[in-house]
Amino acid sequence: MVWRAGLDLNPLRVNVDADMAWLATLVWPEQLDRLARLNGAVEVAKIFDPGVVCGDLRTDLIALAAQAPGHATLVVFHTAVLGYVRSQRERDAFALACSQLGAIWIRNEWPNVFPNIASKVDATPMEAMLCGARGRRQN
């Protein structure tokens, strides 16, 4: 059995044309291959509900994770979202929550989101480069 769930402040509904039209506007006009992948993903999501619920990663992650089956390997994945959480304290609290959940945490964030992680990279990352990491611990 596989369990998955998503958490979003404003989840889009795949069966609402206006939501999907807005999502399609986020794809640059010349990126027809990305638009085709998006349209394909939307069709799959209409068949297999992705289970995205309305919530805030800062306050609702633990409650959502508690819904996972006890035997499941919990994986928390996100990309370029914690940069929108302005407080380093709140970003660190999120990292701690992932650790306390025992989750495998896969993230792709700007290096300044977690300076203590970025400082361990041998090469100096460019300012515009995302820093990927995975693991069970913040540092």
C-alpha cells in the first residue's frame, strides 16, 4: 500500500477548469514540452487524487504525517518553498519537525535558506543556484 499527501496554502483543484487554466499560465509560452507534461500530469491527477490538503507547512505537517500508515516510510519532499518562510527560526522548526517525524527529508532550496547546510558544500554555490539535499537530519 502506498500513501501520499500534499500540503498547500491554496491547493488547486484538478477538476476546476479555472484552477488549471491559471496553473497553465505559469508555464512560459515557448515551453510547449512543459505544458504538455503539465497537461498529462493533470489528466493523471484527475484519475488518481493526489490528496493535497489545505494547510501550512509550519503548523500542519505533523498532523498530516500522523495520517500515514505506521509501516510506511515517511518522505517529506519540497522544492524552493522555504525561501518564502521569512523567519530562520520557523525554517529551523520545520527541519526539526522532519527530524522528529523520522522522515527522509528531500529538499531543493536556495543556499541561504539553511546556511549551516550550504556551508558544508565544498564548492561555493552561485547565488542563483538551488542547493539540493536529502537525509534524516537538518545538519
